[in-house]
Amino acid sequence: MSASKSQPSQHHAQQWEAPRQLAVPTGFTTEEPAAGPESARLAVVGNPIEHSKSPQLHLAAYRALALEWAYSRWQIEPGGLANALGKRAQGWRGLSVTAPFKAEALAFAATLDPFAERTGAVNTLVFDGLDAAATATGYNTDVYGILAALAESGCTKAATVDVIGAGETAASAAVAALELGATRIRVVARRPEAAATLVSALETRTGSSGVLTAADLATWSLAEAPELLIDTVPGGVPAPDRIAPSLAGMTLLSAAYDPWPTALAEAVAEHGGTVVSGELMLLHQAIRQVRLFSGRDADAELPNEASIVDEMRAALRG
């Protein structure tokens, strides 16, 4: 990682008048989204993207903050993020980034926050100004989302963790596990070579040699359950053939939320484990994004944040 990407820059909030009611967009666009009422644009980018609930979450927060901003779903062809953003018009504050663009967003960002550096994944781009030529800072709020979702469900530490998947969300899950004090993290994937590659990259970025190992999903089981299981596979993975009679004391966080519940979530619940939906992770990582997009530090709470979070929860349920 180059030194020029080592520290995120600071952003300054602007003052806005109370907003008109903003409708949550349906569907998605493959073209650059149009400017909003105040030429303040935000979007979630991915492919596919139509299922994303990010617009509901973000627009509920901005209405509560009296910010009249637009937030859209923008579907870009894989490999095309830098080209699309390089041709953007003025007025962009930032982007939420989902699969398959978290590595592309990492390369696009001029500076990175520490979790982006450790994971090698960016799920949030914050432009340093509204000008079309403004550079962007890359953040990873997925780690925060995972930790906050687990904490809300009573899991604040875990020594043994299994992470299913070998993509950017799995990298965030593994770094979150390190934050929880894990001494053994097993990365489980359908392609063991992909798990081994991720383990090697994480050891280099985090200095956690000896903590992470790679495993094959084909032979993985829950006969001896870890304290924490994080499934990052879209749609979730099937339940393994071997499951301990009781999973009481084990927590499953599934990044999936549509469809829900996943087969694995149902099996864990049936065996007495605690199940945390990906919606809770989505909520908490979005709170961090709202802070950043509104010009605050990721750790700086929003005005009356508890009420804003309530509005965001209601938007998810709706």
C-alpha cells in the first residue's frame, strides 16, 4: 500500500434547509443517477444492485437530519467503476460500495482508513468535494457493522471463529474477528485455494500470523462448533451434514438478508444457537456511512442519533 493512501482526510458538513419528502427509489439505473434538489448525490453501486435496501436506510436518515439529498441504486459493469466515476458530473458526496466493486473502490481511493487497509476492501467512498475532479477517501464500514450487529446480539468477544467465504466481506469478517480477540480463525470456502489466498493476504496486512487457517467447505462441519460463525456467502450456504446436538453458546452472523432465513440460519436456530441477520449488519455499517457522508468522523455520533437509528430500523421493516 502506498504511503499516499495511509490516512483519510476530513470532510466538513454543510447546513441545509428542511427537506421536502423524498421518495425511496425503486429499481436501479445503469446510467449516472440524476442530480438531487441540492445537487448532492449519493448512491449504492454494485452488480446486481436491485435488491439493495441501502436507499431505504440512507434516505430515512437524511430526512431525519433535514438533508435533501438523493440516494440511488447504480448498477455498473464489473471492472468499470473507475471509468464511470472518472466521467461523473459534479455534486457527488459519496458512494456505498457492494459486490463486486470493493477491490475496485480500494484502487480508486486516494486515501484509506485503517480498516480498508487491513481488509483490502472499500465499501464507502467519500469525495473530498462536490467538484467532478475531487478525489475520494476509501473506508471500510463493514467491520464496524459486523462488530455492532454482534454486540447488539450479545456477542462482544470470541476466541474461535469460522468465516465462510473468501471475498471482500469475508476479509472484513476476519478482521472483525481479530477485533473480538479471536485466537483461531478458520476461513472456509468452496475453493480452498481462494481461502488460502485470503489468509495469506490478511496475515500480511494484519500481522496475525498463526491465527488464520484455510479450510474446504466440502469437508466443513459444525460437529465442534466455534464460538462465532460468520457466513458471508450471498444467499447463505447450506447447513453441513454434521452438527453438534446443541449449538447453545454459538452465534451465527449471516451477511445475507434476502431471502431470509438461510438454510444455515434455520439449522443453527433449531440447534439452539443465536442467529443474527445481515440486515442488522447492513444497518450498523450504514450508520457509519451516514456519519461520513454528512461530514463527520466515523466515530462521531449524529445529532440525536438514537432517533435516527430508530427511523432507519423502521425503514428496513417497511
